[in-house]
Amino acid sequence: MNKITTAIMALAVSSAATAQQKVYLSDDFDSGIPSGYTTLDRDENPIVSALYKNIGTSGSWAANEIERSGNRAAFSFSRSTFEFAQDNWLITPAITLDADADAYLTWTAKSVHSDFREDYKVMVSEAGTAVDDFHEVYSVKREGYSWTDHSVSLADYAGKTIYVAFVCTTSSGYILAVDDVFVGGLDGHSYDVRNTSSRFCGSVATAPVSGVIRNVGRKADIAAVNCIYGGGSLTMEPGQAELAAEGTLGYSFDMPVEPHSVNRYSISLDYTDGTKDTVYTDSIISSYYKRTLLLDEGTGNWCNQCPDMMPYLTKVKEKMGSDVIVVSAHMGHDPLICNEYANGIGYWLIGWPSFIYNRDRDLMCSDRYHTDGYLEAAMLEPTTAMVNATAEIEDGKVKVAAQVQFAEDCDNSLDDYRVGFAIIDNEYSQGDIAQSNNCTTFGGGEYMYLPVAIPGELMRYHDMPIEGSTAANGISGCLPVDIKAGTTYDVSCELTIPEDRVYGDDSLSVLAFVIKHPLRTVLNATRCDFVVSTGVADAVADGSQVGVEASADGVVSVTLPAGKAGATVRVYSLDGRLVKSAATMSGAVSIDCGSLKGCYLVNVGVEGKTVVKKIVF
């Protein structure tokens, strides 16, 4: 086997260093809500204080510790007695801007609970703190789980005295956190960059690099976007030169890659004044085939320590997108247990919470406080097999068709190489199953604040297996005795959705694994949603519809459901090669596939979820 030649993987880093000119306001809330601020609770909707611990919930906004001792942010609580929107105001003192001021308002914010994303508005008044004097300058729907930087130009208010208000408008959320509120001049630029391309590729000449640059600093005049890699650089001109605060700019390159290596690259900007700025660095790992990581977790609703592991899983999915498959196997006396999957994964995981990558014992973690390094190590393992799959559902039966390849000839006379399958429920949100919780440390994220018995209304269980009869051991004899490198082998299977499962099939996915005995290591994995017979609309995890259509001339059109913006579309051949890709920050995108003939898989990634459609051109 060829080994990946670089031992250390470069992780994504966005450049966000911002020097400051004149400062009019700067508050980090570490000493509490400053005395000059005004807080208003205009909804008169009582907070359910029993759903919070380790923090005070009095008032519409309060400063509380987050992430580490002594570090505070302004919290607005949004889980109330009645299910209607909050109207919680946090108003700054008066801010008088110079007549020639080129000032910006910047802040960072996050939704503290990963499953209950927060909504809020940013308002400005030139008259005072009466709410009728404010007008909206910015709004956020479903703020991110990780800290998200924002910037708004205040150029229209130069020479004026203003008040700024943050207004939480969430209905049935949990906690909105706002920190590092700043008003002043900005010297330099700051960006938030979101990667939309895979960090893995097969043995190919080029691999796609794509992403979206969001300006979270002052206005930028951009002449070019560059992708700089070991052997050279690629350049694209932006559609517009000026990128305003909160403006976005997409980029897409086909970058040459060195086989079986970690291919580092950086994204840089050329400004119209001749200066440059590196805004993002990352890597693409090349092996025999494109990798999809498998992350198995052992958990239980009865396990009061298991919530400590949940923020790690959320952050891995947020970072890796469709490059990782997470399966949370509920164990023990848990109403969400899938006995077949739980019994199989018990071969590796014997304590909870714990997780394992690719079912490799060297990549197993049972210490919820020390999870660093496992993801990076798993990413660097050579990928020696490929698997793609499609699935169709009819009358509770799931028919799965998988295609498998291997990088080298393999002697399978001992039945060591197999393919296994599973059905997972992407989200269970019935609200009827409580979670025990003993989390008291900042590393537990939202679970530090959630009560010791988390009611079902505040728990959404993710990525749970509901069928796993072949998931651990695979199907015996499904691959030939003599496996030939590069040959595609078809493996089919019929799975049965449990009869006692009464809450629909709109959030189900099928997993396929290439398994190597005797240790039952997973060489590669894939995930697909059920194919709808019309061939037009597939269900994503929240039940919304993604439209995927192919015209007679080979143009694939993808439309996102209402309220969704931002997707990555990839077209794969059945042997796992990426042949086309595109990214969008709008609700629709098209890809010209007129040169393709035969059967291909269209993979649409939306907010960390994946829809797969089989199309014949």
C-alpha cells in the first residue's frame, strides 16, 4: 500500500485579525452587562427557569460564563411558557460618531443549543431608547452553533448620536449569546470562510476546491481570488469588485493534486490597491479513492455522562459535512436502541460515552474530555476501497444496490472482505424521551446549562440506527474469492424498516460499509437517502424537499426548499470519481452535464445533510 507522504494535516484556519482605529464602544461583558446598557423584556412571556442550571435567568438579558471560567457573554433566554416569539432588547448607551467617521458595528454571536437555533435583529435609533425610534439594519435567522462574527457599516450615521439594540426574536429556542460588541474604525480586513468542497479525493489529477467568503470587517475592493498550492496557483476574478460588510463571494477551482499526499492550499485575495491577504488554509487528502469517514458513538438516554460527548459530534459534523457519517448507537435500557447495531458495535465500544473512527481500535476514544487528534489520524489513513449506493423504499422494504471497488487484488478465500448496510434515523424529535445529564463543565457546551433530567422537548436525537442486521459483520459471501483491483462489484440487499416504527420515513438514510475481517475495520462508507420514484424531489433530514432534475440536454438543476440557502452539488461516476461540482449561496444552482453518458450520482449537501439522486444521461 502507498502511504500518505505527509504526517501532519493542515486544518482550516480563517484569517480574522482586525486592527482597530478610533473606538467608540467596546464591551466583552466579562464584568457583566455594563451599567449604561438598557434591557427590555417586551414579550412578557415567562422563561421556564427549571430548564436551565448553573446560570441565572432573571431579566431579558444577563451576562453568563461560557466556554471557560471568567469569560462571559450576554445571554438572552428563549425557552418560555408560551410558544411565541421573544422580544428581548439589549440597548447600548448613546454613541456619538465623528462627522468623518467610517465606523462599523461588529459583534460575535452563537446559538448555545445546537438544535434550537436563535433569531435576532440589530436595530439603530437616532432619537433615544424608545423602541418605536429604532429601525432594523440587520437580522439573523438560525444563528450558528459556533461563534459567528458579524459586521455592519455605520457610514450613514456619521456625525450622529445613535443607540444600537440587539433584539432576540426566537420562538421556542434556548439561549442566544452575544459577545465582543464593538463600534469604531477598522484597519484591515476580516473574513469568515466556509469550505464547501471535500477534504478527500481519489487518485485523480485535479480535485475541486470551493467555498464562500463572507466579509465580517470593513468594505473590501477585491481584484482577484487565488488558490495557492505547492506547484503553483489558480486565479479567478470576482463577479463584483466591492465586497461590503456581510457580503459573500463564492470561489471554485480545480486544483492539481499529488497522489497519495496531503495537498495543502491557501485562498488569498488580491485587492485593487495592490495589497494581498491570505484568508483561508486547508488540505485535500489524496488516496486511492475518496474517503467518507465513519464515526460510531455509543450513548444512552439513561447515561448522565453521555451529553459531554455530544458537542464534539456536532462540531465534527459542522466541520466535515458530508465527509463524515456519524452513527449514534443507543445502548442498554434505552427506548431508541437498535439491538442488532448495538450488539455489533459493542465489539469495539464497551463504555459510554465513547466513539471510534472506521471501527479501528487505534482510533477509539473513551475519554470525553480528551477528544483531540482522533479525527486527524482517521483522515490520514489510506483509502483502499470505494463504495457507492442507492436505495429505494416500498411498503416498508428498502432495496439497496451498492457498487464496490478495491485498489489492489485481494485474496478473499477466507471471506474477509464484505459489505454491510444499516438504516439510520437522522433525527428523532418526538419530544417524548428524556435524557439524563450530569454535565457541569464548559466542555459540555449547552449541556452545562441544561437540567439534570432534560425533558424530551429539549432533546433531538440524531443519527440513530434502526436496522443493523449486517452493519457490523457484513454479508458473508457477497464478494468473490478473487477480488481484482479496479473491478466494480455489485452487492444488493433488502432491509426491513421495523414495524413498530410509527413516525414516518422522511428522515431516514441508508449506510453502506466495506468491511475487512477479522478486525471488522471499515475501509470506506457511504450514505444515501431513499430515491423517490418520480425522480424529482428527495427528502432531506428535516422533511423539506430538494428538487433535482435533469433536462434533455444534460443540465442538472437543483432547487432548495424555502428557507434554505447554500448548498454543494457534486456529480460522481459509479466508480467514485468526482466529475462535476458547484456551490451556491442562493436557493438554486445548475450544472452542465451534457458531456456525460450513463448512470451518475448527484450528491446535494445542505446544512450538513446529504441528498443523493441517481440520474441516467
